[in-house]
Amino acid sequence: MKLYDYVASANCYKVRLLLAHLGVEYERVPVDSFGDGTLTDEYARINPARTTPLLEDPPGVFLQESNAILLHLARGTRLLPDDPRRPTAGSSTSRPTSCRRWEACASG
């Protein structure tokens, strides 16, 4: 798994934060969003929108937009389990409600 990101970006930070929280190992690929890092033809081939963050998972499959990446990473974990009808541990709140609350907080 590779994360193409810009260190000072809040959207990139929230993806790195979730990866760390979940204990997921990944390769970080620094991209200078204010330099020419997103303007190269090479970067455009993997991300036509030329934005960060960009997640490569599995190899050759790219996902852009921080909230989409957060949902992808959280799917199947305790943050976004496979059975959305079950309440969160220690709560009577349903999974969809908890997930949307988590997503809204992650949006900043």
C-alpha cells in the first residue's frame, strides 16, 4: 500500500492518522503540492485530478479524495464493520450513525 501525500495537508494528515490508528503499514510517497509534484505527466497518469492524498491499494489501483480513502481503510474494521446494523460496542447507536459521525469528524 502506498500513500502519495503532502506533509502539510490536513486531508493527507487525516489519512496518515487513520493508517496509524489502525496499525496499517504503508509506504509514504511525498508529493510537493505547491511545487511541481502534482503537475508531472507521471503523476497525472496515476491521478488525472493531480490532487493529494492518493492511495494505491492494491498495486496499480488508485483511490483519490481523503474521505473516500478513509472509508476504504475503515471498511471491515471496528470503525466500519461489515454488519452495519449492529450497535457499536458500549453504545446503543447503530453502525451507520456511528460511521457518519466518525466521517463528519474526520472531514474536519
